[in-house]
Amino acid sequence: MNRILIVDQHVEMRLAIRMTLRSFGHTAEIVEAADADTALALARALVPELVLTDVHLHGTMDGVGLCRALKAEPATRLIDIVIISAKAAPQDRAAGLHAGACAYLAKPFLPMELDHALDDIGVRP
């Protein structure tokens, strides 16, 4: 894996996800964005292999909208997307998965949950 994009409006959560990835041996370049608009621009320019995004984001769209936008474009539609959000009701999960996310984790998440989700979709260090 060459590149991972972490999208969350909270720098602390981006750091926690980064540290979790590193603790499980991921050596990919990690790029971060605090909002969906920046994330979409970065994804278009860099085409990461994986996007980890929250649902609550500043900008013109939320994380589900970001997922839809990435899946709608030929250049980014094959990117694996995992949503990590405090919005964890069944309808929230269903919306994220319907938008094209490969997995949907509830915050706060356990590091092993993220590792298992990435293993399930074939993303390994």
C-alpha cells in the first residue's frame, strides 16, 4: 500500500488513527484532511489506496457524501473507504455502506477493530 488518506475534523482523532495504523505495521504514506472538500481534492490528486473518514465533516459534504463523490468518479471509484464515526445507528451504517464504504466502525473504536476491518477488505501493511 502506498498511500492512506485520513479525514477527520479533529486532529486528535487523525493522530489516533495514524498511530493505530503504524502500530499494526502500516508503512504507507499517510495524508490527512480536516474536511471533505480538501479530502476530495487530495483523493483526486493522489489516488490513495485507502480513505478512512468520519461522517461529521466541515465543508460542502459529510463523510457519506465524500464516499459517494469518490465512488462516482472513474479515477477514484476503486479506492477502499472505511467510515469511522460516532454516528453508529443502523441507518447511519446502512447509509455509509450504501454510499460505497467497505466497512463502518463506531467511535470510539478499538485498534483491533480497525485492523480486522482492514484485513477483511484486503488492506495489509
